[in-house]
Amino acid sequence: MSIESDADLSGMQQAGRVVAITIAEMKSAARIGMTTAELDAVSASTFRRFGARSAPQLTYGFPGVTCISVNDEIVHGIPGARRLEPGDVLKVDVTAELGGYIADAATTILLPPIKLTATLLKQAASDALRSALRVARTGERVSVIGKAVEAEAAKAGFSVVRELCGHGVGRKIHEQPSVPNYENRFSRDMLTEGLVIAVEPMLSESKARAVESADGWTIRTRNGCLAVHEEHTIVITTGAPLVVTAGR
């Protein structure tokens, strides 16, 4: 979607605020020994407090409120009986619907003892997201985002997950345009004023294909290497984009 009114902007900001608060509360609650279902219950409680709903549940019938992925799992992990262990690389992906608007963000949480590789991988994804936001401007091609993400990944010695990408968002979870994490020189999609997109670098420790697990939801690295995920929902402007999931 594109922002076409003050009501649109306010609606996206309110949904984004719920997402930001939910991620902050999940980060605070995450601890070794708890199950991913218990962590998901934190997000459910936050959603109820604000009157928000899980967009993945509404749209796809996802069997959880939020996607919780661990270690080699990249995205779409199902919350359940799995207990968090020392050194786990935990990804929480929160997508909330509020008042007809949908915002989407994710972050990677490192549980102690934290391995150096995990620290560097998370830092690379965070740097990639910041770099992408610096170039996301009205009048640029969508592909400048992927170019920025891929450059940061390569600089740190890691790889982008090419099978997964960012996307338009706002009224639905997944809208046009697709926002790859690599430069697609053939894409002519443009960043237009007010366009709402989710920018989400997904990086892996080594070059790896993304494959679907037997549960039909979880996507992991085929070779079992670590993966990380950082994401924000933004509104494109002529200057710096408005990050609606940044929190306050």
C-alpha cells in the first residue's frame, strides 16, 4: 500500500508501535529453559492488551501468534515445546494487524554464552538493514535496497538468503513489490512516495539454500548453518524513510 491520508499514516504508526512493543517484551522475556510456546504467549498477551491480532494467523492460519525460529531456522518457525538452550540464536518475527493496518518487524536475540560468529552475523544483518534504509528514497529503484544489503553481507564474509525477500505491506502481509536482499539488475520496480515496505535482511553463516521443513512452515538453511533476521516496516519519502516499527 501507499500512504494516501493522515488516517493511513496514523494507522500504520499504531500497528508499528504494537509490533515494536511486542518485540521489546519478547526480548526481555526470552531466557534459557523456556519453551518457544511460552515466549509466543508473551506476544499474545501484548496483542490482547492493544486489541491487535496476529496477521499470519488471520491470513495463513499460522499455528502461533508470532514466528519463532532457532539457529539454522531462518523464518516461520512454529512456537511449541522446544526449550531454549544456551547459545541459541533466536529470531522473533512479529506481524500485527490493528484497525485494518499491518506492520511487520523482526530481530535476532542471542542467548548466552554468545558465540563470536553469532555476534558478527547479527551485527552484519543490523548493518545491512541500516545501509538499506540509507538508500531507500523516493525515485530510486527497489533494487538499491538489495544492493546495499548484499554489500554489507559480503563485507562481513556472510551470505544473503536469496530465496527469501522483503515485500510490500500495509493492508495485507505480503503485497507488491518484492524487495530482494540482493541486487536484481533486471527489476524496474521503483520506490514511490508513501510506499510501505518491509525491509528484512536474512543472512546465513555460509552460502546456503533455504528449504522448507517437514512441518510445512519452518524454513531453514539446507546445510544447517546459522541464520539471522532483522526487519523493519518503513514508509518511503524523499528523505530518510519513516520507520514505523522503530518504537519510541
